[in-house]
Amino acid sequence: MRAAPAAIWEPVGRSVEGRPIEAVTLGSGARRVLLIGGIHGDEPEGGRTINAVAAYLGALRPDATIRIVRDLNPDGSAARTRTNARGVDLNRNWPARNFAPGGERGVAPLSEPETRILAAELEGFRPDLVLVCHAARNGPFVNFDGPAADLARSFAGAAARTDPRWRVVADMGYPTPGSLGSLVGVDRSVPILTIEFSRGHDPDAAWLAMREGLTAVLDPGDRGPAN
Ligand SMILES: [Zn+2]
């Protein structure tokens, strides 16, 4: 059996320090799924799975069009910082109704090249579902915004078959003004899953969880007759 071909990543823009931000589109189904490998540079756990995820989904050929943005914050990843190179948290810089200017949130929504690049992806691709990878000390769990409770349960339930720690956490327990989840899920009612690996998550275990979780949310059989 031939190994799945590696995804062909294409640059869609550049970070503050000029690093390419790369994306790939897989499949051609009607359902449109956007996956973001990482947004906080000190949370590399999800991004480490992304090449394997892209190869797997390319071979799986689910009935969906899948757009993957490999890493929204390559400068932060290089420097191992949460923020981008200008000290802005790219998950607080969105034109959500709860945006609050100042500090790490930026002077205005979309003040950063990285968030403008992803905003253009959202406008151009018009996803029906967004998944974004993070990591948390109390991970792994799946958080969600918008009409995504069933999808969060599907992902976490499938991931839990690889690691029983996986669960759904509906409330992060702190405010997240200007977050991607606030814009996409709360304001626009598009389901968005925040995949929170544990900090320092074993890469092989993270990949298994992603494989099972993504397969569950992409398989119409797991979404129930209501869908
Ligand atoms: Zn994060």
C-alpha cells in the first residue's frame, strides 16, 4: 500500500516578521471545514500533528472540503511566545461584539497581518465548521462556541477512546473578548471547536486523538439523523 502523499502547502500571506503562513485545501465535498493548527506560539501541540492530519484527511477523502491553515502564528512559534511578534494575542484581535481594545488585544480588531490573513480565509472559504488547536495546562478537552455542542461531544468521545482524559468543557471559566470563538461561534452562529491539548501532550497521543476526533466530526454517520 502506498503511503498517503504529503500535502502541498501554499503560502497565503506573511507574518509580522515575514514568515509565510501556509494553507492547503483537501477534498471537494459540500460541507466546508476549516482547521487551524495553531494560533498561540507557545502551544505547538496541535501543530505537531498537522502534517499527519493533512496526509490522513487527503487519503480519507471525507465528503467535505477541508481547508487547513498550518500555523497562524509562525513568529510566535519560532519565539515560543503566546503572542505575535508585536505582542498581540491573535485570539483576542477579532471584530467580535465583545472585542476590547488595548494591551495584548491590539489597538483595533484585525490590527495584525496574521488575523487579517485568517479573516480573508473566513470570507473566502465560508466554513460550516471551524476547528482550532490550542493547549492548556488542564487539557486535553474540547471547548466550543456556537451550535457545536453535539460536534464537541463527538470529537471528545472519539478522542476519549484513545485517552480517557478527553472531555467537553463548555465554559473556559474566564472571559475571552475578541476571540475567534466569539466572532465565529457567538456572533455568526457557525460551530467552532477549540481543541485544547494538554501542555506537552505526547505527539503520538495527540495525533491519535486528532485522527479519531476529526474522523468522528467528519463522518455524517456520527452526527445523527437530525443533521
Ligand atoms: Zn491557546
